[in-house]
Amino acid sequence: MTIEQQARLDLAVAFRSAARLNMHEAVANHFSVAVSGDGQKFLINPAGRHFSRMRASDLLLVEMNAKDFGISAGQIVDPTAINLHGQIHKLVPDARCVLHTHMPYTTVLACLQDFEFLMLDQNACRFYNRIAYDRDYAGMALEVSEGERVAKLLGRSRSVLFLANHGVIVVGKSVAEAFDELYYLEKASQLQVLAMSTRHELELIPNETAAMVCKQWLEYPNAAEYHLAALTEILDQESRDFRN
Ligand SMILES: [Zn+2]
């Protein structure tokens, strides 16, 4: 199997799994994965296709340096997808996979004034010092400059960018890594929203401990790959046409 074929399968699994976990938003939002070393060729979902029905062959191969982005007539990619994902793949080398969602609990936190992600549980510690914040909601990314601005905010040391009043961008070195991050981020956000809603004082984990647990997370062997393999197995049993 070629790198592109494997990337198509992995990304189709990510789309369908995101829909099953209610991380999707109608037919909006985009996931992409780079298939060239410079990140200027990447796969992304076509306009109008629902996450829950995504097939490997549906994904469009975008070539940023080609005429009309290498997209043939009859295929449509959203302009916001080109501007955001194209610039992040170009400017953030480790962002091989870029996932943008409005998943509910993380988006709730992104709408709180001056919010900083809380070190409240083990899942949250995974993101210690790994979250960047875009505090200035600027509407839909219809200009290339908006993609550049967002890519710079994300920078090279962060894997998550909270978009105020909008949603989140999560990046990783592979589909498996990025999806694993997306999953745990939403779980940790859900816990924070629920914990805050109790109105009790919160017992925060000290920074030193959070940093240590973050390191444990990042060094844990093969967790993201096992997660994606398990999700692939579920889809192979329940909706195998993602492979088409
Ligand atoms: Zn969005």
C-alpha cells in the first residue's frame, strides 16, 4: 500500500469516528493529512460530504502549488479549508495531520473569557504547556492571511490551538497521533465543563506533577496507533465501505 492509500484509509477512519463521537458539525469542518514532505500536497474532505459517510476515495488531493490546487472540475473543496490547512501544512512542519472541529465541550471552553485549560485530571495533563490560544475571533478564514496568522499562533511547540468563539485546531505527526489528541482533548474538556458546573472548588493538579504526567503520556508506547487500529476494527465490522 502506498503512503497516500494508507493516509486515505486512516483519515476516513478519523472522519467516521469523529461523527460517532459527536465531534462533527453538519458538513462543515475539515481534516487533512500531508502526503508530501513539504506538506504542500495533502488529502482533505470534499465540500458537502458528511463525516459519517466518508470513504477513502472521497478525499481530495490538494496540491497547493498547482493550478486550481490540482482539483479537477466537478470536485469542490471549501475555501476556508485551503486557507487554514494549506498554510498550517506549509508553515508548521510537524503538523502532518490537521484536524479542525467545533466539538462541543472544547468549544465551550474556547468561549470562556481569558480561559486557560485546567490541569484537572490525568487526561488534561497530556496537554500541559501544549495549548496555544487565539483570543481574537476574526470570522471565517476566507483569506490566506488568516491561515498564516493561525499557523503562527500554533507555532512549532504546540499541538492544540483554541479558537475563541469558534472551535479548535489539533495537529499531529500522523492521523493516529492527531486523532488520539482530539479524542483526549474533548474528554478532558467535557470533564472540565462538568466539574465547573458543580460550582465546587476545583482541586487542580500542581504544575510539576502535570508536567511529569504529560511526559508520561507522550512517551507511552504506541497508544495512538493502538487507538486508531481499534477504531479501524470497529468500522471494518460495522461499516466497511470506508475502505472504498
Ligand atoms: Zn470552524
